[in-house]
Amino acid sequence: GNGRLYYRIAMNSAPSNLQLKAVNYGFKIERIYAAIDDPSYVQKQSDGTWKFKLQEKIQVTLTMTTTQQRYHIALVDYLPAGCEPLNRKLYGTLTDNTNSSITGFKRNNYSDGRRPYLTIGWTDHENLRDERAEAFRSILWPGVYEWNHVMRATCAGTFITPPAKGEEMYSPENFGRCATEMVIID
């Protein structure tokens, strides 16, 4: 019939180099690991490699920054192969907060105070899967968002940690990721 034809072409591919750099196409993503029980259990080496103690709990903190309003956001943290996520809603997980799978959140306003925000959790839904932890939000205002989850180092070895990624699910060209990291568990 008459009228405009709209189309979109997308392609999925695999990189030839597994050491991906951080990118920001609408989202800036940063990831930090911290030990829960003893700070010596998680250390960042001088070459950027992370070193975890086997069988210890690790808090993962993701910081996502966006400068525009975004819709239907997915923040996905891919775990190192030697780790598994811990659901802190389950009694006996041995963490300080048994009411949530996340340790907390922090939503920072811009320094000029353009928007007053409520200080409530920014996620609408969270998933813990075998290989990743996910957080979702329907509408995300400009700002800096922090999300935490806990994992346990369960298998000794050297692992490549895929980048954490944030994206608009229905506009995947708006995304960001942190860099690939190496993890040694012993």
C-alpha cells in the first residue's frame, strides 16, 4: 500500500578478540569487586587482573550513568565462569541483608541539582541466573545508578570475565559496557 516503509537491520556477531574495551553509546558502565568477609580475599593486581579467594563471597558493584531519559533498561552482569550468584532472599545465605538479593542502591543527582529524586530502589525487577545477574527498569531518568549483587568464587582457575552491559532493550543501539577483565581464583 501507500505510505512510508520503516525497517531496521541488525546483526549479531562474535568478536575475534576477547579483550573488549569499555564503550559508551548512551550508557557508561563500571564494575568493581569487593570482599564481604575480609578485604584481602579480593584484590586488584597491578596489571588489572582480579584475584579472588576460593569459596569466598564477593560483592559486585555496577555503576551505570546515562545523560538522557531511557526506556526499558536491562543491566546485565556476566559472572566469571568460576563464580555463581547468591540469592540473599534465601535464609542461610550468610549475608548481612536477608530481605533483598541486592545489597543496596545509590542514585546520585547531577551536581547542579537539576532534578530532585526519591531515594528508593531504582530497579523494577531483578534476576539471578547461573552465569549472570540482571536488573531491569521501565523508565530511567538521567543520572548515576548503582546496583550491587553477591557471588561466591566456587571453582579455582583463571577466567575471562565478559563485560557488564546496559542497554535499552527495544533500542539496542543505545548501550554501554565495561571492559573485559581477567579473574584468578585460588
